[in-house]
Amino acid sequence: MSYQLPKLNFAYDALEPFIDARTMEIHYSKHHQAYVDKLNAALEKHSELFEKPVEELLKNLESIPEDIRTAVRNHGGGHFNHSFFWEVLCPLKDTKPVDSLPELKTAIEAGFGNFEDFKQEFLKVGLSHFGSGWAWLSKNKDKKLLIHSLLNQDSPLSQGLTPIFGVDLWEHAYYLKYQNRRQEYLENIWQVVNWQKVLENLKK
Ligand code: MN
């Protein structure tokens, strides 16, 4: 048993023009695949860990054998984060407005005032993050929502947080289409968010 690339729920070109087909193809079939392959290679030395879902590995990094802990943090994180990312995205035609999901709307308003302020705060965090990493909307143990960023492939799961929504800030996620224009990428991503999935994550 080894970890596998999850099936993508949409075609490579389904998020056009906000995320281009070439970026989706390389991101999923090369970058994500590489995280899966490197996680599998690292775990060969401790194959009993293959029985655990990757979420369990990331929630308990301190219990992972030291010789593979960094590999699990980086590649296990990469595998989980990307699997999560594909699920919170969907084609524009399939998106549902947040207004039609009252439970989600109420939670966002309770956390950030209103939906516009939430988007502005998320943009600010995404833009000010230096280097590679992810911007996250997470829930803490007290069920409070927070927007934060993490470096590289570090996962909210390893910080005791539940991820609700996240955006990949690595240049490989946007450079082909947007080059240095991270702001444009972050503003366009709202067009292809699967808010129904975000709500499911909130209820976990
Ligand atoms: Mn990525």
C-alpha cells in the first residue's frame, strides 16, 4: 500500500481563464505527483506508516521517526495540501454564491465582519507572505476562524488547526499565467472556489 495521486474532479482546462490548463496539468501531474512519490520513497524505511492516512502523519509529526520526519513534513504536507486544494476549487459554472450557504456566510461574518473584509484579509495575508507557502483559512480548537500563512508545505494539521480553505502561494501555482502578479492570481481565485466544499470543511 502506498499513497496515490487522488483523482481530479475537473478537467485541466475547467478553471480557465482564472487558472490555465497548462498550469493545472503541470501542477497536478508533475508537482503533486512528485510529492506523492517522495513521500512513498521516504516511508519505505518505515512501511507500517503506509497504513495511516496522510492526515494522521501530519497531525502527529513528533511521533514520526526522526530520519523521515522532515520528508513527511515536506512531501506528506505537499500531498495533503494539494489534495485539499483541488477539492476547494471548481469550475465557475459549478460555483455557488456564499449567500446561498447561510451557515458559511454566518461563520465568515462572525469571524471577519463581512465577506468583503474576509476576502481583503485573505488577500493581505497571501500578498505579504514571503517566499513559498500557502495562505489558509483555518479553525482552531475553540472553533474560531483565522486567516494565516504557512511556509513551504507545512500543514495547518501539524499546528492543531483544521484547514477550511487554502491557496497555494508557490510560484509554480501561478507563474505561467500571472508571472509576478500574485495579487491578480489571488483576486481571480475567488471565481473558482467550491464554497460547498469549504462549508463541508467548516462543519468537520
Ligand atoms: Mn503547488
